[in-house]
Amino acid sequence: MQPVHLFDLAARQAQWASVRQSLIAGNIANANTPGYVARDIEPFSKILDSTHLEMTRTASGHVDISGTSLETGKVKPEDSWDVSFSGNSVSVDQELIKAGGTERAFQLNASLVKAFHRMFLMSVRSS
């Protein structure tokens, strides 16, 4: 069994959120620039898929999921919103929606790191 580096994974996700948020801010800043094409990065789920994490049963009391098929929901990629007459493809509404989703991902990440940090400190203090 390989160790799972949760704090490293959380740091990678926080870095992804930071880069995505800066791209979104750049898109909004160029909302009136003729010919500007909105940019985005690949979803973190693709990055997470490349890490090859697997759920394992580490104790007899844990639920065995080896025989079941867990499928994640498929999300249809968003179609680009309208392109303006000037050739600009930035939609401020769409960018604000992306920014809100990225902020929620960052807040979830921070909450998970905080919870794992508390569990780590409790395990160190109890021994």
C-alpha cells in the first residue's frame, strides 16, 4: 500500500485554484478588449485522475467496496457563451460563476486541511 500524501494533494489543489482564479480575473479585466479569447485551465478532476488514488480497506470494520462499481457523475462541458461582434468571447456572468465555484473549491480545501491538521495534532498529543 502506498502512502497518500493528503497535504501534498491539498497544496496542489490550492495552487490549481489560485492559477484558475488569476485566469478568471484576467478574463474579466479583458472583457472589453476586442478579439480577446477567454482562457481557462483543465479541471482539477483531470489532475486528480492522473494521481491514480485508490480506496483501500485498511481495517476489518471498513466497508469493502472492491466488488462494487462507483461511478462519478458525468458533467457535460459548458458550451462557450456568445462571442461579441468585436470577437471577444468573455462573458462576465460566466466568469463570475467560475470564480464562485473556484472560491468554494478553495474554501473546501482549506476546511479539509484544517480538519486533517487537527486530527494530526490530536494523534500526536495522545501518544
